[in-house]
Amino acid sequence: MRKQDNIFFNIDLPLLIAIVLLILIGFFTVYSVSYDSESGYIFDFKEIYGKQLLWILASLFFGIILLLIDASFYQKFADYFYVVTIFLLLVVLVMPPIHGARSWLGIGGVGIQPAEFAKITTALFLSKSIHHTILSLLNVNSLFQILLIILVPGLLIALQPDAGTLLVFTSFLFVLYREGVSFDPIILFLVSPFKSIKVKSTWLGTHFIPFLFLALFLCLLSLYLSSSTYRVYGFVFSGITLLLVVLMSLGIIFLLLILRWGYPRNRKMNLIILASTLTFVLVFVSFVSFAFEKIAAPHQRNRIQLVLGLKEDPNGADYNRNRAMAAVGSGRLFGKGFLQASVSNVRTNHVPESETDFIFCPFAEEWGFMGSFFLIALYSFIILRVFHIAERQRSVFFRVYAYCVGIIIFYHVGLNIGMNIGLAPVIGIPLPFMSYGGSSILTFTSMIFILLKLDSQRKDVLR
């Protein structure tokens, strides 16, 4: 048999070994957290760890099948996969809610989350669309078409509602930035009617990241002020109203500065940039406030307020986060040892969902700071390795997909560990390859094995 006929030929072994190691760590953590001395048989498929083992074996088997498929298949049928996922996201909206959300499809007693698989299909279709787009000639219409690929599943996921997965979909914007979509669409939209005004892509690219940080700052500030009221000269104003007044005042001040001291040849361009920026800021702040007050569920508002320190409820709404931090802290430097988690195991239930969204807690409790450091280092290696694989691709499709995989894993790791240690609100997002759940392990394993297959055939692509 020729080497080329071997499915493991040219596979990136460092990444594969790191993923397998992480899956093993995840399985034994699930086993430890749900261990019962009366039924501690590792192949007891009625227990949580037994079900997880079945999902791991099924995911690895499915991963091998993905390696057997030629890389061109994923590019050719990416749009069909995407359409099927959109259909499933529509179907799930009419299903009975589970824990207040319509996120699951029941198939023969097995529940799956279409939103998890939407990450893969969106990444594939986005990669295919960018591959067939000349980014240097990108205009507002073609940019909107690309953004629509992200927005459609994102809006359907928001209707479930699933705030964690919705937040992960914003990661694709950074992939667009890496591929050269580095301009602010609001500025382009406002500038486009003025044919005499040319906006250099380098200027817009330089200001894209500051715009993202501005949006993040305004989002946090808006959330902080949404529940606040202030008394000014005997009148009571909401925090958002005062913020909008301050922003409008700053806009007027900058307008006067441009008119008085701005260079005449750049004055029109500066005025348009000021108008577009101010429009973006006012609309964005108003939308965040409206979404927080009218769209977000009460428990979601509580979680955000708890993280921002606007309220305290250690034994109520903030119970999970407090107990999670207590479990992580109880591990100290070297941890309590395997099977010794006392705060975060399933039996005591001091940390609800410790086998799923809070799987980092029992791991940190058992292995302490040193074990947690090793786990984060392993995740960092995987993410950096995926980015390294992305940069050596000859195909735009291969490269964009690899970056999608890397940034999705980065988002999941950062948000999950962040909510386990009190730095992020509890939004229900699994830790890749570790959290209990079939949809999660199957999604991330498939994502990686598709990447391994694409990378193994990178030399077949002509420059």
C-alpha cells in the first residue's frame, strides 16, 4: 500500500496527539466527578461516564470516516451542509422548550443541538464564500452577503435563545479581519454615495480593531448603566439617557473642532467619519440597552448584573458562580487528587452541571493550580498549532477554515474558564473535548478531523 493511500499520511501528529490527550483528560474528569463506589465500573453505560465513553468512541470513529473523504468534498458541498443546518435550526424553534430554551432535537431518545453543528457548517460555507471572493475588490453588497452567512444562523440561535453559542458566532468577524476584510462597513456605507471621497483601505484596516474595542467598551458601559438612575438638578434620568446625552455632546464638540481647526481638504472626510462613528455609537448603545431590558431573559440579566457587581445574590442567582470559584480555589497548588473532588462532584451537587459547563471546576479541585496551568498550556498549544497550520495552507478555503476552528476553540476555552473563575457571566458554553455531552464532543472532534484532512492534502493545491 502506498503511503498516500494511508488515511494518516501527512496528518499533523502534534495536533492529533494533543487532541487525544485532551479527550482522555476530559473523560477521566467526567468519570471522577460522577464516580460512585457502588457502580464504579468504567464501562457502565448507564452512568454519565459510560455514556461519555460511547460518545467519544463514536466521535473518533466518525473522525476516521472524515479522514477517508477527499478534501475537495468539504468545499464542494459546504453550501448544502449550511442549508441543512439552517433547516434544523428552524425546526428546533418549534420543539418543546427544555430548561427554557428550544435548543434540542430528540432523535430516538438521543438529544442533539443543531447550534453546535452550525459552527462547522458556517465555518465551511464562510470559507468557501471567501475563497470565491476577490477581497481586494470587496464592496458593501458583497460584504453584506458574507456577513449574512454569519447573521442568519446567529439570529436563529438568538431565538432559541442560546447566548453562549450566539457569542461564539462573533468570532468569525476576526477571521474576516485576518483575510483582509479590515474596513468598517458603516464608514463604507456612508462614504459610498460620495464618489469624490476615497477612503484608503489601510486607514480603515488600522481602525477596525479600535472599533471592536470601542464596541466592547460601549457594550459593558451600556450594560452597567442600564439598571442605574441618576438625579440631576432634581430630575431623575436613566443611566442610558445620560450616556446618550454625553455622547451627543462629545459629537458636537468634535464637530466644532473640525470646523474650526480641521484642514479644509480633509474636512468633508472627517465630518463623514465623525457622523458615521457617532451614528454607530448611538445606535449600538441604544440597541444594547434595548436588548438587555426587553430581549434578554430575567436570568440572563441577573447573571450580567452579578458579574458587573450591580447586585449580590451568593445563595441565589449567583450560586453556581460562587460555588465554582470555591471549588477551583479549594484545589490550591497541587489539588486533592484523582477521585477526591468534594465540592464539585455530582454526588454533593454543590456545583450544578459540574460534568458539563463547569467541568473545569472538578479538574482544578483535583489537580490544583499546577494541573490547571498544564490544561491551559495544552489548550494554548492546540490553538497556536491550529493557527500555524492555517498559515501554511496554499488554499484560501483551507486557511479560512483553519482560522475558524482556532478562533472557535479560543472563544470556548476563554469563556468557559472565565465563567468558572468568576470573570465571565454563566452563559452555558462547554469546554472543548472535556465537557460531558454528545453534541459538543462530536462537533469539536469533527471540526478537528476535517482540519487534519484538509491540511494533509495542502500540497495537492497549486499555488
